[in-house]
Amino acid sequence: MSLLHCPIWRKHVSTTETQDSCCADRASELPLCLYVLRDLNRKLDYFCPRRHILVKRMSVPPAFGEMKVIEFISKIQPLFPSLRRHLDSAASGVREDTETCPDHWKTHSAFAGNPDIPNITSFRPSVSRSVIKETLQCFGKMLNILDVQRDRSVLSDLLEAFQPISITDCFFQGMQLIPSPGDIGYLYTGAFSFVGDIFDAACAVSFALASKVLLSLESVLVSIRTILDNDLNDIGKDIRTGFSKELLSFLSKKLGNFAYKLLMQKCDGVMTLRMAEVIQKLLRIYLENCQSTSDSLSELACSVLPQVLSCRSAVEDGCSFPTLCHATFCIWYRVMHEENQVMINRLVKKISLLEKSRGGGEVEDVKCLLKKLQQSVNVVVSLVNMCKTHDKVNVRAIAVKFGGKFVDSFLKAFGFLQGQFELHREQIIQMVRELQTATRTIQTLCSEAKGMKQTSITSKIPITKRSMERFLFRVKELLHSTSSGCTFWMGNLKHKNLMGDIVSSQAYVDDQNDNMDNVSTENMNIDESTDIAGE
């Protein structure tokens, strides 16, 4: 079907719509509009970056496959205002209590050209929500097509179609370099504000709808980031007018606030796999766009996640995040580990740049890095220790996998810690001690998994154990190469379970036959010289 030949679009493009019905409600056209929008969505998939969407060529008509992206966009460019009109119509009918006159929906739905399918009834609220989802999805995809970003005319028309009536001054509160009206940067801001208003309305109606709108807000930011990151010759100086790193950061924080707002709402109905994936995306968006990722991670891992018990309980109702419960705990747990891993990898890169700079960096920079390293250690320690109260195999497998990865990344910062040891001795020793508690727990998890033949965990043990052995010897090297006044010693400790109870060595019989366990972090201790004066 050609979009321009579809009556519903041709009528709006010509702007000669007649209103000779009793109600003249465009909402009656929404079912047919939804069909066309879904067709447009599939066609846009063909032009979207392949790293985001994998398109099966067999599903694309042969003639369409030969069409260039800019040719296709130029054909649908006149439809941009129609997309907005139908979006406005859908937005007015998303609530379940939307009123219509008698037989209005049935009569005018047929008049609009919607097919009459027996035994299938479409209701205005459900159709309206679907139209909003599809329209904003099309909008996000078009914004992130590189040829659209290069063409100022197409990009301007697309953004202008999704502008609010006005952008209030309070929207820019806290921003220094406010883009001027007419700049592409200002149009992006307007589009973000417009979709943000839809998000606020959707939150009062449906969690699922609000989550889709939030993903559209993220698409706006991704498009801005692409324009800022691309070469000036590739995008064009006039298109970058009104853009700045401050604008990206400003809108990013707003996106983080939107994600936080949605995470504080209860999900619709029963938890499904699709809903679990949505919550995972929301949590990532929040952590990647909040005011401080390290502070938020620390709060969630150390204060919020421990509120969830290992079994269903009425206590869950008192959790500060309604989207966090027994059913979603594993999702939150994995995301916490993954984002903490991303954070420490960024810290390692910053440390590397600091070490390469002349003078080794400012004192405040060093203190800031040490503080963030400590926060990252606190997060992984808290997450790993949760395995003492959560005995699910997948939770423990995540702890073993990411615990080893974290130790690997932490070791890359050991040169920096060694260089700062004399000035920040107590802080560094405390950091290593706390990380040691996590490695001991991981050691026990590995031992128990071997005894219980938990293959999802045992498959991750070799790599994790090697990481912990390197950690042990690097700590030994650090303390022996500095006049720290500390004593490092290794010994054969008794076998203990996760709760600290002594158990028979036969409980971990497989562990004794593993050559990698000859040296383990469970047998490592760091003591102050004052504590071991009698040794």
C-alpha cells in the first residue's frame, strides 16, 4: 500500500477535509490509521541502523528495496503534519472513560473505511494507545536515520510537526546556553518537551504506554548525540546550530527523571517476560541519565535492593520502588552488576588518562577518583553479599560472573592505588578489605556450586578464580612494596558456608581436587601491625 494513496492520509495532505457527520470525530479513522502506521514502521525498519534493528530482506517488497532512503523520506515528508493530527486525536481518547455518542464508534468507524471484521471489536482507548505507540516509534526511527539528520529541510519539517504550542520558560530552568527559536537545537528541545507532555499523560493511564513514550524520548536524545558526535562535514554546520554539550546533558537529566518517575509506578497486570524487559530498559535509562550514576547505584544496591526478601512477602509492598519485587529482583540485580561494571571501566580509563598527564593530576581529582572507586567497591560488595539471603541459582551465577569481571577491572587500577598508597593509606586498605569480603563470599559460592553440581555457576568458576588469585597476589605485592605497617598472611582456614557456619571439608570435596583452589582469597587476611604485635 502506498502511503500517499491511502485515503486517510490523502485527505489530510490536501487539507480539504469535509466535516458533514454529526460528531466529526477524527478518532473514528484511528483503526485504519493504525494499519498504515504499522506499515510505515515496517518500512522504516529497512532504513534504520542495523546495529539496532535486524530486518529480513524477504519481508521488503522488491521495488521498495531499490528505493534510496532520502527518496522514501521525501515521499512521506508531506505526511508529517498528518502524523501529528492523528497523534493529537489519539491522545484525547486514551482514557478508559472516554465518552462517545450512541453508536458513534461503530458508525463512523465504518464511514472512515475501516474493514468490518466479524467477531473483532476495537475500542477507542485501546486503538488510541496503539496509535500513540506506533506514531512515536515512527518519529523516533526517522529522527535516527542519518540521511534525515543531514537534510535540514526534512529534519526541520519532522521536528516542527511535533512541537508544543509553546515552550515555557521554566522548562529551561538551570540552563545557561538556551538555544534560539528557529535553531535545530531549539526544535529538538521542543519535540522533547512535546513528547514529555504525552509521557506525563500516559503515566496516569498505562505503565506499558508510558514506557513506550519514554523510549521515544530516549530516541530524541540518541539523535542529538549522533549529531554532536559526527564529523562537522558529515552533518553540516547549519544543522548543529543551537546544539551544545550542555543541551544534551540538560535533556539527559530530564530523561533520567522521567525514567525514575515510571520506576516509581506499579506495573500493569501480571509480570510477563515482555514487561520484565521493559523494566530492564527503564532501569538502564535511569542509571545512564540520572544526576550521578555512582550515587544512584550506591543507593539502589546498598539500601533499596536489600529491602526485597528472598521469598514473596507483604514486606514487598513497603519497598520504595513498586517495580522492584520478588518477581523482578533478578532483573534489577543483573542491571546493577552490569552498570557497576560499566562505571568501574570508566574509572579505569580516567585513571589511565590521569597517570599519563604531567604531574599525575590535581589532588582533588585523585580524591574524587578514590571516592568513586570506593563507591563501586561498596556496590559490588553489597550485591555479592545478597547471595546470603537470595539462594536462586541465577542470582548466584550473576554474582560469580560479574564478581570476577569486577576484580579484573579493579586490578587495572592497582598501579594508581600503589602510587597513592602513602597519601591515602587507610582509605586504600579499607577498600581492599571490603572487596576481600566479597571475594570470600564468591569463593564459598563457587565451592557450594561444585558440590551441588550447579553447572550455570561452575562454568564461570575458572575465569573468576583466576581473577581472584591475581587480586590476592597484587594485594600482597602492594603491601610488601610499601612501608605500610601492615602484615599480609595466608593460611588454611576452616570451611564455612555463606552464613559463616563451619562445615565439613567433605561438603566441598570437588573443591579440594581443583588445582586452582590451592591459593584462594578465602585464606587471605590483612592486619594492622598493632593487631599482630605478638606474632
